[in-house]
Amino acid sequence: EAVNRNIGVAVILSAKSHDVIPDIDSYAKGRYAANIGVSTVKERSELSQVQINGRRAYRWTYLSTELIYEPDMYVCTIIEGPREIATISAWASPRDFDKHKDEILHLADGIVGF
């Protein structure tokens, strides 16, 4: 019997140099605050400061109804590297998110070389 083991998870990674973003605290708090006013955001966690591979990071999750099909659960993680600050956004349907939450939350752990 064939079993589909694919999960519907999408990821976007962007990085900006410390010349552009000198302060991760202000940047993360600003991105989090900007997320408040988005009309499609229905539920949102608190902004939490975490350590990822010894680096300072911020993370929050939110439910968005931006797409017309079904809502998506997002995880936004902002990590400070020696040269750049990286933002990793990952999302999945609530069904896939709940089943694979640990993997989705730890996608940022594999980001290196920035």
C-alpha cells in the first residue's frame, strides 16, 4: 500500500547584514509589532527570545487567513549571526503544523554560514 509521507510545509529565508540591521532586539520587536496590524492574522503567540545553536534569536507563531483555501499556521524566527540577521518564515496548514510542529520549529536550527 502506497503512503503519501509529504507534508505541506513552505519556508522562506532572507538575510540582511548588520550594516542594515545593527540591532536584532529592535528589529525583531518591530517585525512582531508590524504583524499585529495585519488584518489576516487571527491568533498570535507572544514574542519569545530563544537560543538557536548558541545564537540569539526571536520567535513567534501566528494563524493567518491570507489564503482563500484554508488558514495557515506560521512560525517566524529571527536569528543573529556574526555578519547577518536571518529571518526564517515557515508555514503549514494547521493539520500539518500540529502533526509536525517540532520539525517546523527546528527548521531554523539548520541555518548556518551567515
